[in-house]
Amino acid sequence: MGVVLGCIADDFTGATDLAGLLARSGVQVSLRIGVPDKPDPDPAPFEVIALKCRTAPVAEAIAETRAALAWLKEAGAQHFFWKYCSTFDSTPKGNIGPVAEALMKDLDTNQTIYCPAFPENGRSIFMGHLFVGETPLHESPMKDHPLTPMLDSNLMRLLAPQVTGKVGLANRLTVAKGSTALNRRLLELAKDSVQHVVVDAVADEDLGVIAEACANMPLLTGGSAVAMPLPAIYQRKGILPAHTPKPTIPEFGAGSLVLSGSCSAMTQAQVAIFSNQAQSWKLDPLELAKNAKALEQAENWLRSQPLDAPKLIYATADPQSVRKAQDILGGERAGALVEEALAHLAKTALQIGIRRFVIAGGETSGAVTQALNVDRLSIGPEIAPGVPWTFAKSAGNDIALALKSGNFGDEDFFATALDMLK
């Protein structure tokens, strides 16, 4: 059958979010870490390629995503999806818009949609403005994001500086009238040479309307939720099987570790709660920079803990502490020090027998997954909306990875995740 939908995600947690929602359909989903270096003779109906390009230089992000597109096209993909965060994490230079335009050019299409809405997780779009719960994006904790501070809630204003084509809106009043009305609106915008269309969505039924109207577009872009209705549409059209067997969950033993690099408000709350239930160690980028033995001390602490004890290593901090470290070290170096430390500690954990990992933060998830030499994941049970357990091999060992976007999950997420695999 080959690939029906080929997806490219701009970070690793976003990729697992998308893969988990697609896997709800029961159809096989394959999650690749980076662009495979050779074709796969037996690809899955849904192929998701996870990149680490959300905050990469624009040219680098375009090159990586075009390489992913080329692999998916060679695998026979019929439709394509460019997945980014439900809070539209980007800068005025990109990378959401420039990548979309590059993919549009390679696919020879002159229009696509942008819909990062995820109502189940409190992300909605109304009149082109993105809300986190009832709070406009620019008033939410995302205004303090260390890499992509979101200071405007208007997606059209955010997108316009990133693209060369015209930007337009299909608002909630149109979406509420159904897929035919939305198709008509898209055609009207196309006649006016509008290539980039922000589409409102405030509820799950809106996502169904959008997917129905846009399922035949060569390229869709958005958060994971707008892709969720696509499997049922493809099944109804007879191009997907109704069901495929779910993956068997291997045995992993008692060892587990939570590694948290995200500084989102939700992850701060999750760390605060789990640190009262687990042995914990805090990493400080300033200490890592000035003390050559800081990482060794963390490693020695990890080795000294009982294998079956719940453990947490985190660099999660409040916005003021993050800004202080960035002011002293520079944003890039502060982030790199934390990512490298957590990746090193993940490898240590694997060596001492830990096989279950919960990773909080997109950049952290990318660094840890790469450090463990994981190149393909199978999708397991969903812990929270958009966050499944995934299973892979590392150094010949079966391991379980929960790759959590910073803002996802409730305050008890870490304990909930680990309890699922006891």
C-alpha cells in the first residue's frame, strides 16, 4: 500500500504528539528520528519524520525538511503534513513559514493552511488569534519562552514576515458552516493569490470540518490535532485498512528516570510535584559552565541511587532564573549546556540498567534521543492527549520513551506515565 500520509515535525516531542494522535486510529504509524539514510522497502501507512529544526537557522531548517520530503516522496507518500507546535513557536524570521513555502514549491502547490489549534489541550484559534485556554497567546506563559517568546497572538501578523506570499484567514464563522463553505472560502482566497491561509478552530468538530475540506491538499500544516481526523477520512475512501494490530509492550524492568529540560509553566508544576515523590537532582547551567565537575557530580548521584527508586534530574527553572543564565552565558550556550548534560546522563542511565525514560521538553527530547542512538520508534499507549509511550532499541536494549512537549500533560504527568508501565 505504501505511505498514505508523510509527516515532517520540527521537534521530537511534536513528532510523538502527532504519531500518538494518528495511532488512535489503530493504523500503523512509524516514527523516524531524523531523515533515514536509505529507503525502507516496507514503510508504514503513516510515516512521521522527527527533526530538530524548530530553532535552527532558517536555511538549515529548510534543507532538513526538504530532505525529509524527498525521502517521503520516494517512499510513495500521497499527502504531506508539516507539523509545528500548537503555540506556533517561531521567530519573525521563521521557521514555520519559510519551511512551508519551500515544501509548497517542491510539491508544486500554491496554497496551504495553518492550523495549530488543539482544543483537547486548550489551544484554539478565533478570528486568527491563538489562545491558550482563555488567555491570548501573548499573555500566556509562552511570552517568557527562552527561545521563541510569543509576543503576539495574531497568527497572520506572526506569519506574514516569514513568507513571501499573501496571508489570509478562513474564520470560525466559515468553518461553522461546514467543509463546503470552507472549500469555497479557500477558492476565493486562491483567486486573490492568497497562498497562506490561517484557519480558525475552537472545538474538535472544527478540526473534522477542516480535515474534510483540505484532505486532498498536497500539503497541510498545523499542530497535530488537525491531522487527527485524517485516518477516518482515508479509511472511508478505502485507501487505508480499518485496523492494524497494536504493538506489544516489551518488559522493561523497574528502572526509570525523568529528565526535564523544559521551563514551561506546566513542566515547572510537574517537577515541583514529582520532586516530592522521587529522588531528585537539579542541574544549573551557570554551575555547569563554571564547575568542571558539576556533570560528574550529577552522574555519581545517579549511579548511587537504587535502580527501582523513582528519579528526577531537571534543569527546569522559573523565567527569571532562565533569563539570568542567558544574560550571563548567552541563550544558545545556556541551552546547549543543559541539553548536553541531560543527554550524557541518559547514556549513563542506560548503562546502569534504566530502560524507562520520561523526557520533558522538545529540545531535551531531541538531544536525549540522539544520544541514545534511537532512529525509529513504535507508538504505544497514550499517557495524555498528544503524549504516547514509544518503544525503541538502544544499544541492543528495549527502551521506553515518553517525549513530552513542555506544556502538555497535567501536574501529575510524570507519576502517571511511569505507573502505566509498571
